Amino acid sequence: MNNAKAVGNPASAGGLVDLDKRPVAEVLAALDVKADKGLSNAEAEQRLVQYGPNALVEKKEGLLAKLLGPFTGPIAYMIEAAAVVSAFLGRWDDFAVIFGLLVFNAALEFWQDRKASSALAALKNSLAPEATALREGQWQTVQAANLVPGDVVKIRLGVIVPADLRLIGGDHAAIDQAALTGESLPADKKVGDAAYSGSVVKEGEMEGVVIATGSNTFFGRTAQLVAGAGSVSHAQTAMFQIANFLIVVAVVLALIMVGFDVWRDIVIRDDWKWDDALNILQFVLILLVASIPVAMPAVFSITMALGALALSKQKAIVSKLSAIEEMAGVDILCSDKTGTLTKNVLTLADPILFTSTDPQEVVLAGALASKIEDRDAIDTAVIGALKDQAALSAYKQIKYKPFDPVGKRTQAEVSTPDGKTMLVSKGAPQVIAALATLDDADAAKVQQAVEDLGTKGYRALGVARSDDEGKTWSLLGILPMFDPPRDDSKTTIDEAAIKGVRVKMVTGDDTAIARETARQLGLGTNIIPAAEAFPKDMDPNNVPPDIAEAIERADGFARVFPEHKYAIVKALQDRGHLVAMTGDGVNDAPALKQADCGTAVSGATDAARGAAALILTAPGLSVINSAIDEARRIFGRINSYTIYRVALTMDIMFLVVLSTLLLEFTPLTAIMIVVLAVLDDAPIMAIAYDNTEVAPQPIRWKMRRVLGVSSVLGFFSVVQSFGLLLIGFEILSSEPEQALFQLFTQAELQSVMFLQIVLGGHFLLYNTRTARWFFLPPFPSLPLNAALWATNILAILMCAYGWLVPKLSWTTIGWVLAYTLIWVFLMDIIKRATYALADHKTGWQAKQRRTINQPLGASDTKVPAAGAEAASS
């Protein structure tokens, strides 16, 4: 409810008046103000205390909370624990690396949060700093923040409307409120109409009474939606789930190993010492450090940062890195119409002729009834439609009467080339037709023409001329006007559909205009007027199920306000869709921030840019398809890293635990585990440069599938490593075999296991980077190959020369390399079988759901909801 509605009026029922709709006289009475006097200074001060300043209220988070925020959460806690353990063990090199990663991730998150919060600041900057108010019967300049309900203010050309007003005086005004409502043309205002805070006066001068201030204005409610909007990053959620899975596995296995060691040393051997306990604790802590995916946030961030760099070369600026990954799973794109799908340039179609026989004669008369210096969109379109611009110079405009919302037409007195004078007028067809006093047949023809144009989404403009000083008029014709689609819009929409992304139009324009534009673009014609779909007092955060279902079925929406756009995005998200939203105005800001990937188009306001995650610097939407492709490549890289990292962690943990329990042998020393953590994670950053295939359909995190595949590969990685360990024990038990393989001691066997895990782990990445055979395109990139083989060679040299590990012969190293290479092909067979089984199960489950949930004869073309297995893997 507007804050001004609480101003008492004893004469009104209940003391409240609907200030948005009631007659102006009742509004003034309710606000207890006289139009010619305004408020007294004392009354203004009292109301300022009562209602607060005319400014947006922003909840400010303390600096300490902002600084500590990035250091909280499961991933951050695990990295911090790893740093503490490293410091406790005195391993300061490891501590420096881990702490550096922690600070890097925290700084990146802090910077992104600052970028996201700039939307509200941009909205505040859009408010008028000063206003002309009537106080004590005198016009004076006051700070806009000090305006209160009941203040009488004056607005004129170029002024930002300082608060929500009801206009009470003046002839007319044209107000550009496109940034608030999405209307493509300035709105013509007369006495009794509303003017919204933050809109700009383009023509005329009027007085108005303030009915709402601050957060209760139309503008303020938009800002409140922006402040409350925002969806949780799916990448962040995925990292939490992966981290939780790994740490649970690691802790359970560590507890099993500790329990076994304690039972063996205390119960069986009965020779327990404190040194034994410290050694067990030290080893377990190091093992836990190795199991924590310390580099995971950095890999995610660097991969998305490089994707952002690639998009910047295509004129798309990324302001929120996580949105790149979100774009990979987007299956619905809600797009603004004006200036995004259309050119935002009014264009004239062929005139409909009445008394004139020459289409250009109608256009010329309309151009003479225009004023180019006013920069009015309609005037500009009419003048621009003249084939011979030089023809205007032969005429001289003597008098000009601009458009007003009451008369609904312009008029000009013009001197013709032969020295005569004539009157020309253009405006609403019904008004121009009445001016020409048509007979019933011609009047019906005009009415039919206007209706036909309306159904096609065209605006109609009547043009008339008088050669006898206005005594009689002749209707020359009707000019159809439309905002044509951009040349690339239909191609962009068709390409998006091929990628599994459905485009829905969201516009502030009329339903007929939206429907015709959607028809031309092939979007469908199920356009819902927002007023019919959304109840007036509906909570945009809790859209009723029947309305949400209608939103999902609709091809687009017309006459929408900011809360409608926000509600559309929120409802689609609640129904399981990943939603991208494009827009350019203040009215788009809440929906842009709420969307999984909010996109500000070229020429967007600061508020829209601040709320968006992706900012397009070139006109149109064509870059969206490039962004989708890049996002799916990035998702593929992150997905392959995730499967690799989970499988490798399971390999290390289970190998150590199984060998301890079954063989009473420690396969890796503490220093080996630390070096493994560095060798496995450091070069993996190069996966950000990898060549990755583009998924044909939206792809999103399906953790059961990811963890299932990685667990299977992890299990067989354990089989690979533990199998080599058993072979090693068999070799150590036979002197001929020792001579053949040049393996003589258990210390050397530890080096063998270290080398196998380094080589096998890196080879495993070749398996996980694609669901196809690893030796088929797309091939690994040069940076990835170079990083992996540089690390492999380093590990081989460490073993060959005894750096930090027991020395191995080149013969032994050769056997280990051959063993791991054989397993690359075995693991690929296992991977392919696992994916085939998962796909078969997924397809069967999807078929069962359709059979159970779908009525006989129902369509099977509904867009899949979240978790729907139609998404690509």
C-alpha cells in the first residue's frame, strides 16, 4: 500500500483513499493539501518524520561481515582445515600454497559480490536529486529526499520525476517511462494521470501532488525486488555436494584405519606408545589434507574466467562468473522485445489511402505536421519515410501545435511552394476521421482499417489536410507504423531452439503488438496480458500453481510491470527451469538479478547492467548462442575435472586403507602424499584451456550421475593401484622376478605406488574429459597435454634420481609406465559401459514417468523440468 494512503481523511470511509485511482479532488482532500498553497514547512517536517526520506533504503552489511563471508562454507572450511594441519605439521611450503588458494578464492568472491550489489546503487543514482515544490504558497527548490506525501511539485522538460505523482494541473506532458514499464514510446499524460518516480519528462510542463515516496513508489518497489532477488549458483551448490561427499568418504576411511591401528598396537601387540599415536595422527591428517579438493574452487574460477575472456572478444562482458556455468543449463530465455528482438525504430508500412491517390502525399502531409527538432519517435519515423527529403524545404511551417493527450493530434499551418497556406494534422485515426466529418461508410472503413492494423500489432496514424483554414478537412490516409524485428532475431531464436532453449517474449507493449512480433519471429502467439494473468496483490515470490503452469505454457507476456517480470522468472525457476533473462531498463533489474543468467543488452541502463551477470555491448541477441556454446564447453571441462578428482581421491584413500588393513603395509609415505596433492592439482588448472565438445541440449549438474560415474571409475582405479601393489608383493617374494623387474625392497615398492598414482591419475583425466573414446576428437589441447606430461616427467625423474622418494631403476619405471598405459584403455571401456548403463536407466525412468503421469493422447513435447533426464550429459 502506498505510504500516502495512510494520510487521514475524516470524510472518507475508514480514513483511507486509494490515491492511485480516485478523482484528483478526493486525493487532495485525503492528503490534506490545497493545490495552490502546497504544504507548510511545519507540516512537511512532520510528514518527513512520519514517512521517512524519499530515498531507497539499503541494508548495509558491516565491513567485517563482508570480509569474513568468503571464508565461510564447506569448501572454505576444508581449505582452512588443510592450512591449519599443514602449519601444525610444520609443512610451511604446503601451508603457503593452500593459504594462497584460500585468499585467491575469497578475493574473487568478494569482488563478485561487490559487482552484484552495484544494481541497487545504480537505482539510487537514477533518482532526482532536487525538485521544485510548492511550500507556504511559494515555489522553491528542495532536496528530492525531503519530499513527502502531499507535496505539490512541478515537472518540466528534461526533469526526472522525483516521486510518484497524481497530475493536478497543466496542459499535458510526454513522459518517458520505458525504463520502468517497458513501453516503447513516451506516455502522454493529462490531469488525473499518474507519473512515476524515476521517469523523465520529454515534453510539456505540469504540476502534481506526491502520493508515494521512497521505497513505496513504483520505482522503490522495483529496488526492493532487486535487493531481494538472486538465485544460488548451481556451481557453488555442486562444489558443496562434492566436497561433502569426499570428506565423508575420507573421514569414514580414516576412522577405520585409525581404529585398526589402535586395535593392532594396543590389543594385539600390547606395545602402544605415545609416539605411535602421534605418528598415526600425523599420517591421518596428511591423508585428509590430500583428500580435500583444495584446487577445486580455483579450477572452477579460472575455467570460468577464461570463458569470460573468450566471451569478451565477442562483445559480451561477464560480471558474475558463475553465470557462465549457469548458461550451460538454461532451457528458457525470457527476452525483452523493444530494442532486443526489435530495432526500437518506428517504421512506416505502405499507407492506406482515402482521398489521396499518392502514398508519398500522405507521408509528406504527416511530415509537415511534425517537428523534427522535438526528436519525437513518431515524427522522426514519418519524416524518415519521405523518399524525397528535399521536398520539405519547399514548404515553410508557420505555426505548430504539438500533440496533447486530450486533442490527440498535432497540427501545423504551412506555406506551400505556390504561396498558398494550408493546415495539416496527424494523430489518432478516430480523431482525424471526426475532423474530416466522414460519412458512415468511410467512418466504418477507418474503424475497420484501425482494427485490422491493431490485430497485426501496428500503430495507426491518421493524416488530414485543410485548404480553407480549417473549415473543411479531407482524410488523406492512414499511416501504419511498427517496430520491425531485428534482422538477426529470428535466426538467433531458431538457433536457440535447436540448442534446446525456448524463448519467451516479455514486453510492456500492448498484447496485439507483442503477438504480431512473436508471430513474425516464430515464437508462437500464446501471449498473456500481465493484468489478466497476475492478481493485483499477488506475492511475486509465491506464484500460485495454476498461474505458474500458465506462465510455463505461454509464448510471451504483454503489458508487464517489474514485479511481473520478476514473478515470471521466479515461477519458471520454481518449476525446475534454468532461466536466462534479457533486458535494458530499470523495470528489468529485479528479473535480471533473479535469473540464473541475467543479461543486459546493448544500451541498457546502469541499474540493468548492475543487476545483470552478462552485459552485451553489441545490439541484438546473436551473441547469446555463442555464450551458450561457450558455457557448455566450460561445463564440460568442470564436469570432467570433477569426475577425475573424485575418482582420484577415492583411489588414494582406499589404497592406503586397504593396504593397511589387509597387508599391514603403508603404500605411501607422508611426503609422497603431500607431493601427490601438489602434482595432481597444480597442472590440472590447464583443463581450463582444453578442447571440449559442445552438448547439443541444456546440461546441468546431476550429482547422482556425476558421483555414480566417478565412484565406478574410482573403484576401478583402486583395483588398478591395489592390483599393482599385490603384483609388487609377488615380485618381492621371488628373486628371479626381482631381477626381471629390478624391484628389491618395500621402500622401492612405495615409490612404484607413488609413480603409478601420478601417471594413472593424469591418464585418468584423458578418460574423464569426454564421454566418447578418449582417442577420438576433440583431442586434448596443447596446454593440457604439456601440463600433464611435464608433471609426469617430473614424477619419473623424482623416482629415477631419488628426489624425496626411494630411487627406482629405469627398468622398473618402464614397467610401471606400460602398466598404466594398458589401464588407460581398460578404464575407457569401463567408462563407456558405465555411461551406456546410466543412459539406459535414465531413458527407462523417463519413459516410466511419461507413462504414469501423462494422460492418454496427451502431447509428449512439454519442456523437461529440473532433473529431467532429457538434458544432455
